[in-house]
Amino acid sequence: MLNARLSGMTDYPFTRLTALLGPVGPRSGRQPLNLAVGEPQSSPPPMVAEALARHAGDWGRYPPVAGTPEFRSAVAAWLTRRYGLHPGLVDPDKAILPVQGTREALFQIAMVAAEDTGRDDAAVLIPNPSYATYGAAGFLAGAEIVPLASRREGGFMPDLDRLKPELLARAALLYLCTPSNPEGAVADLDYLKRALGLARRYDFVLAVDECYAEIWDKAPPPGALEAAASLGVGEGDDPFANLVVFHSLSKRSSAAGLRSGFIAGDRRIIALMQRLRTYASSAPPLPILAASTELWSDEAHAAEIRDSYRAKVDLAEAALADFEGFYRPPGGFFLWLDAGDGERAAKRLWDESAIRTLPGAYLGRAEVDGVNPGHNFIRLALVHDDSVLAPALARVAELLSKGV
Ligand SMILES: Cc1ncc(COP(=O)(O)O)c(C=O)c1O
């Protein structure tokens, strides 16, 4: 059954992109530039290499699945600072678990949540469009995937008021992402409180992917732990009942290759994730946990990285402000441009301008009305050095201004 599901999964966005654009270079003779992939291109801060060298003696040891007390304390302190939580609210030993980047944990939470409902008709609710792992995880966990359209009129967040009680009653899990990939939208505190209120009322898991939380434009995005703190305790006197948040050093510290992140939240769910990971996975290696402990304790490098992304958004705004499909994203490092027909725009940008972008439709799926909310859009990752990015954006502007 799992094999049939897995072999039936052929909709990975970048596989579709290769099929659309073809395996060879663009037809024009111009230098190809890739704005499709959201991989940070700047180097991690030097403290990473220094910490890895200092802890090189630990490469031979298995890391405990719960990580080290130093790592968990640094994370609890960071969460407390970043989200203005009461000191002591985050229990470093029960509410935090290290993970090897958020992707694997975002995947594993579906298995834990779907099994936890004990229902055969469990539903996993995902923003539409969204990061491909959410849908794949729910599907492979045997749940029904329910896409929730994220449209401009709803601030590019799913409309919580449209969720029917019958659906919420069989929901195992609701994924949210803020700042969101692909739209760069930010959920406000009230929205997060409403989402957690529903999770508690209908007893499902709210999984909030906050891996872009540190990349923001004008103001730090609120977090779901903050929403929980203002709602008060839930089931079992747990301040974070029904909630798990996902954080990563991939973007905050430009260190995707470290594979280092953490999850935090509901003690019972964290314990179940820990049990699953004891069989299936691992904490990051000890030298990486040591480097990560230092990164979570340092704000200066994160501020520098944030500033560099803000400068890239400035470049994008300078190039594209006249294009009516442009808006300045409040968070993250993607541009989500309404080009009328995203697939057609991506094809033309590649063929004529040698710029690789991702059609928004590949991150979404058709709703019951047959409309894929990503259809009109292309996603551009603003991750390259400014010297690469500026000419690439000029080429994008040149083509889009002609209309696709
Ligand atoms: C929305 C979102 N969540 C999670 C991830 C996974 O990141 P990592 O596993 O490096 O933390 C990504 C990566 O691009 C992402 O865009």
C-alpha cells in the first residue's frame, strides 16, 4: 500500500519544472540564472567551522535523540527572547526536540498526528499552495489531504472561517506556514490564536512551520507559541497544548547543509515524536548540536543575514515596482508574482531570458472548484548575491513588462 502510494507520487515541483523546461539549457544564448530554488547562497558565519573543529572529538559518538541539555537550554532561551514569553514557560526538557532540519520533522508529525486520532477517515489540512512535504506527509500517513486555498484576499492564509465542523472533527493535523513559502505572507497573532483555538476545540495538532521566522522586512513575525501564551493553558495544564512549531538554522544562519532545527510545543506530542525518532531518525551529530547551540545564542549574525535579504527585496522592488503583479513580501525570501499564467511565464522566462523560476501551480493543487490558487503565479527565490540578482531581476522585469 505504501509502495503504491509512493510510486504514485509524481508531482514533486522540481520534477515537473524539469519536464516543463526540458533537460537542456535555454534556447537563448544568455547566461542561465536559477531563481527557482530557495537555497540560501551566502556562507554560514565563521563560528560554525570553529565550533565544529572544537568538537571534532565527538564525531564518533551517537547523539542522544533528545540532543544535549546545552542545546535545549539555548533554544528555550531564544524562544523566550524572540517571542517575549514568560521565563520558564518553555520547559527545555519536555517541550523541545532537536531535528535534522525541519523537513523530516514536518514529515514525521503527520504520522504521529494521524495515528493519534485513531480514525480511518483522518484528514490533514494543508495551505494551498504550500511546501510539498506537507501534502506528501499526510498522504503517506494514509490521511485524506484537504487543500485550503490561500488567496490574496485572505492575506494568503487559509480562510479559517470556512472550515466546516464535520471536517474539523476528523482533522488530525493543520499545517500553517508563517512567513509562508511561497507567498511570504505573515499570519498575525489573532489568526494564530484562532487556529490554535480550533485545534484545541476539535483536538487536532496545529503544526506551524516557522522556518522563515527570522527573515522579515519591517517587523518580526509573531509566533504560534506567543499565541498559545496569550490563550492560556490547554489540555493537561500544558501551555502549548495541541501546538508544535518548527524552526531551522537553514535560513536564519544560512546553514542548510548543517541539517539542524528543532520542534517545540505540546509535551505529549513532543514525547511521541521523540519515541518515533528513537526508531526512525536521529538528532544532529554532537559537533553540529554544539555549533547550533552557539548559533541560537547569537543574534548578530542573524540580523546581518536578515539585512542582506532585505537588500535583495529592495533590488526586486526597484526592478519590479511598476509591474502590477508585484508586492513586497513581509517575510521570507521569495517573490510571488502574479503573471496571469505562471506556467507560461516560467516557460517564456526560461526560453527567452534564460531565467529559471517555479510556476506557482506546481506548489498547489486544484480545489473542488477545479481552480489551482497558484495558477497565475511564479515564485522567484531571492537568494543569490546582488551582483547576480540585479541583472536577473532586470531580465524578469523586461519580459514581464511585455506581458506573457
Ligand atoms: C516552508 C518550508 N518548510 C521547511 C523547509 C525545510 O527546511 P529545512 O529542512 O532545511 O529546515 C523549507 C525549505 O526550503 C521550506 O521552504
